Amino acid sequence: MHTASRLRLWQLLGWFVLVSLCVLSPTEAQTTQTNALGTQLAQLITTAGLGDEVSVTVIDAATSAPVFAFHGDLPLNPASNQKLVTAAAALTQLGTERRFRTGLYGRVEGDAVVGGLVLKGLGDPSLHMSDIIELARDLARRGVRRVDEVVVDATYFDGQFLPPAFDQRVREFATFRAATGAISIDGNAYQLRVRPGAAIGEAAVVTLDGSGYFDVDNQITTTESGASNIIHDQRADGERLHLTLRGSIPLGSSQLAYPKRIENPIPWSGHVLRDALRDVGIRVQGGVRIASTATDAPLLASHASRPLSEIVTALGKQSDNFVAEMLFRNLGAERRRPGRVEDSLAAVHDFLDTAHINRTGMETVNGSGLYRGNLVSSTQLANVLGYAFQSPAIRNEYVAHLAIGGVDGTLERRLTDLPAPRIVRAKTGTLDNAIGLSGYVLGREPGRAYAFSVLANGIAGRQGQARALCDDIARALAADLWH
């Protein structure tokens, strides 16, 4: 027999074995139908040729009855599919209508706040600079014109700002690796704004919100022409952040803005408030101090976030690591104060136990799935999806928080060729060596749906093929439901 013929024979034999495992084996495949769907899914896995670190599970979303599985119990790095667990736990334990509050506290004497104006945060993942400005305006409307100092109370969480596993890339200053804190503004990301000086050779003008938090060594020069070249480095030092800026920007260039991560969100938030007070005409005599609020301190102004049902869309649609980690920390603070990472992990375990998810082989490290550490199988994720689908309290919000194939979020440009619009609702996952897609394929009849999870590890350099397998499986499920 020729070598090519032998190779083809082994390929056919391998395909036959895979189909047998996926369609016939009750322990590995758990397939409930030996039909064309199981055969098609098995063939897609074989054709993708991604190796042994692939885990695929499909269940009936309404009943959790198994439909198909390949290596369903194999724990893998889920990448951002970990956010499916975080979202389900948060909606279940915090409640879909949960709003996160931020307040200003202090004692007013005449037109002054004395003894410190306290900014207290309760873990709002969606707090923005505009909300801080509005709090300052509310204070000004009360007739306050002077504040002796700004105090930041962030005792709702403990002092661990960097989420677990985020220390795997200590020199990464991008905003996707943001810190967390009980008071956190704009996703704990600052804008480094640079514009040219007034003349050639002069230093560029650097603008920063919460400027008192930064110690800036500005070596950027204004040049006659050429392209802008801004080199940034930062180093945390307690309650300050040292910036070293080098490079050039041409005269006449428009302002440039570079988003970067904040190292310590607590003092920065105090300096942001200090700037906001100044901008509304309130003079702050002292600096920024970090301390807890007196229990009898009067509330002077407050802000409430949007409900959690709206905030959680940042996880499913935009795959926002910061919001995921903030919700993860809130799960811990809901158990006890100050909330610790250990409490967050216990809260996630409690949720999984309540949902009757077998945690064998599962490792939960953080809430976002960023970097290495989290381990989960496709069957565990599919069962989380099944639980959420069958829970009247969170079903609508949970399905709605996911990206819609061909419509929005991280699936806006994927799955545009489905048999019906808006029928795939899913969460993507992407790391250098891990790709995932988990969610729902909705059927023609109300309540009819598949919950599915596809995880692939060991695919560095083959992310495109792994992503194609995820989409092909979703298409096959859609074709089966809409034939």
C-alpha cells in the first residue's frame, strides 16, 4: 500500500474512532442522539485538527439534557469565557436590580466642610468622571465653598488592587489590565493627553485628570515637523505615580490621548474629586488622605449606578476585564467587609454549588479569565448556561447580556450567515494560547435552545482555526434547530 493510501486509511480510522466516542460513548460523549448532528459536530472537530486540548459540550438549555460532548470534562483555560461564571454569580447573588452607590460625607459649618470631605465608594464598576463632577456640583448647590481636606474611604474592599494572575505581566500598562478598588473611576484608566508647546524646542504640554496623583518627568519636545513619537513609562510609589515621558510632537499637531492604567485607584480618585471641587468653585485647603468614614458622618451628596442588569452587558458584549473583576470583588464584599479575594472565591463556589455544578477539576482564580490560572470544562460552562436559562430570576438579563452573533459586541463581525437573525447569544474568549465560545443558539419555538461551550487550548499560532471551529459548531447547531 502506498504511503498516501496508508495515511488516508489512518485518517479515516481516526475519524471513525472520534465519531464513535462522540456519538456512542455514554461516559465521554454523553450523546443522546446518534444522528446527523452528532456526526457533523464530530467531523468538524476532526477537520479542525487542533489536537487533544479541545473540549466541546452541547446540552438542551431548557432541561440540561446532554446532546453532545467531546472531552466534555477536560479542564481548560477558558479565557474570557470565565466571565460567564462571574456574570451568573453576580446576577444571582447581588440581584439584577442592584445599584452601586457612591457618596460624599462630612460636616458643614457655614459654607465649609470641616473635618474632611469623605468620598466613599461601594464598588461601583461604572463610576465615571462625570459622576464625580456631578457630586461636586451637588455639594456646591448646598452652598459649600470651602473644604479643609479630601478623605477617601475605600474600606468596602481590602487593599489588594491588582486582581489575581494580573501580576503575570507586570510591565503591561494597558487599560485591559486595570486595578480594582472600592472607589474606582473610569475603569481606573487615565488619559495621558499631549499637545505641542507654543514654539519649536519647547516642552510639550501634558494634561492629566487628578494631576496631584502624578509626578511627571516631561522630556517630550516640540519639533518643526515629522510624526509624533511619545514614549511612556510609569512606576508606582505608594500614593503617587511617577511618569517618565520622552519623545517628540510636531508644532501644529492636534492633541494626542493615550489611555493607561492607574496603579493605585484610591488616592487618584481623591485627586480627581479635588480637581472637580476646584472646577465648580469649591476651594480645597489641604490634600488627599485615605481613611474610613465616621459612622455618624452626614451624607451630603450621593450617586447611584445603573442596575446590575445593564452593567453586566459590559462582560458579555465588550468582555470588559475591569467590570468583571469589580463584580467579582463585590461578590466577596457581599459576604463580609472588607471584601477579600478569598471571599469572592467562596461566593463563586457557593453559586456553583447552588446551581448543582460539579466543580471537579475547576479552578477559579479571578473573575475575568485574564492570563493563566482559571480552569473549567466545557460541560461545566454549559451547565452554568443551562442553570441561568432555567432560572426565572436572571434568565432574561443573562441571555441579553451576551453578544449577538452578527449584530454587536465581540460577535459583531462573526456568525453573520445564520438561518435566522439574532439567534446566537454567546461569550467569546481569546488569549495567546486559548480560544473559546460559549452561549446559546435559540430555536424557532420559544424556550427551545441549545446551550453550548467550545474551548480550545494549545492553539498558539492557530487562533484563526480555533475560532473557525467555534463558529462552525454554532452554525451547525443553528441549522439543526432551524432546519
